[in-house]
Amino acid sequence: MYAKKRQSELTIITKGNELCSYIMTVTQKSPKQFRFSYTGRLQNAGLNVLEYLIRANETPLDVKCPQDCAERISFQRKAMTELVIIGYIAVMAMEQKCILVKQCEQISGLVTDCRNLLGGWMNSDRRRISGGNSAPASILRNGI
């Protein structure tokens, strides 16, 4: 139902949904001995990425409200961190034969796509904030 991109949905959210769905599909077939370690961690991280992306998208980017800008940046950074974690856990899961090499490669490709799209989104927000009439220095100092 939500797998298809809604007209107004960001590409990064669609790709994050694809990553999360793929992780859920792959980990369903993982050996039971990994259910509470690699499987659970991959699933939770995938859901976290999707949650942080949606929260960032729902937080307005208004230079007149530095708190909202900082919150949006925080959600984007958390999503980026979760993506890195997924990459590491997927490799570890592959090494323990929890997932197949091909599945790890697919996850890695989706993670790379998400990281590139998210990086572009963060750069776009950075330009929007710094290009505003009077971007508060505290926002710009905090890494955007």
C-alpha cells in the first residue's frame, strides 16, 4: 500500500521505505538463533531510519525558528548514523551467515543510495538556511 511513491513524497523517504521493507523481508528468513541479535538490530535500525526521515520532513525549515531548524538537522543526522549502523550490522550478519552475501550487497546498495540522497537533502537545507536573509549563526555553527 505505501510501497509506491506518493506524489508529494520525498525520494529519500521512498528509498528509506524500500530499504526498510527489504530488511524486513530478508531477516524473516534468517536463522532463529540470530532473531534477537542481528535480525532485531537490522529491523530496528531500518525502522529508525524511516522514522527519522519522516520526522525531519515534518519539521519545518524556517530560519526564523532556529529550534525547528536544529531539530530537523538532528533528525537528519540520526538517520545518517542509523544508515551507517545498518551497513556495519549487515556485514557482520553476512559473516555469521545470518544473511546471504547477495542480500548484504543489496542492503549495502540501498544504504548507499539513502546516504547519497540524504546528504543531498542536508546540503539543500544548508543552502536554504545560509541563503536566507539572516540565518542565525547558531544554526550554521552546528554543522549546517
